[in-house]
Amino acid sequence: MVVVVVVVVVVVVVVVVVVVVVVVVVVVVVVVVVVVVVVVVVVVVVVVVVVVVVVTMCGGGGGHHDLELLPSDLKINRGYLLVMTNVPMKFRDPRPKRS
């Protein structure tokens, strides 16, 4: 009788340990997969943004092929800031206005 009880207890303990190990392994695998997917998505987004910025700064294949901003590319004239493309962007003078 005692042997049967010991065997049942050992079997129950082994089953519980196996179930816990399987659950932990499944949770770890799911977390790793989620982290890998998030990292891949972030890398793809960063690469796309960098490519768009480089293509935009290089003028889509024509014009400037260097990414540094040369002094001749930066012109402040009549309250507008013109950068490379000569497209006006609003430029606000940070100095206080005189009354």
C-alpha cells in the first residue's frame, strides 16, 4: 500500500514538473519570437527612413550627392530659410521684436 502511494506521488510530481517546464519553455519561445519580430520591424523602419532621407538629401539621384550641408546651401534671406532645394520654409527670427 505504501509503495503504491509513493509511486502515485512520484508520478504526480513528475507530471507537474514536466508541465511547468513545458509552459516555461513555451512562454520563453513566445517572448523570444515577439522580441525578434519587434527588432526586425524596427530595423526595417529605420532602414526605410534612412533610405528616404538619403534619397531626399541627394535630390533623387541628381544634384547633390554629398550629405553635408555646405555654407552655400544655406541662405537666410528676407525671413525665409532656403536649404539646397531653394524651397522656402518659414524662418522665425528668435530675437524679440522692437516696439
